[in-house]
Amino acid sequence: MEPTILYILITVAISFGLTMLALIDIILKDFGSLKAKIIWHFIAIIPIIGWLIYFIFGFKKGQRNKP
């Protein structure tokens, strides 16, 4: 396999994994309103940079739901 294709696949895989982590974190948190939660979901699914935006600006906004 060509190195360029391998680097692209690794970047996509890492981005996908971080997107999934962001979405799981959003699901487990309470943001005060359903509207805020939906907005963060849409931000997190933006390809390549959505998870980064969430982890920089939204990660500390919500509170974890206690079981």
C-alpha cells in the first residue's frame, strides 16, 4: 500500500474514533436543554474538525448524569 494512502486512512480512522468519543460524551452529559445537546451533536459530526471544536469549547459545558 502506498504511504500516502496509509497516512490518509490513519488520519480518517483517528478522526472517526475521536468523533465517536465526542458523541458518546455528549450522550452521557446534560447540557441544560435538548436544543444545546442537539447543537453539540451536529458540531461533533462535522468531518475532521467537529470533534476538535467540541473538545475545545463544549467538553466542560455539560455535567455528567449520575447513575
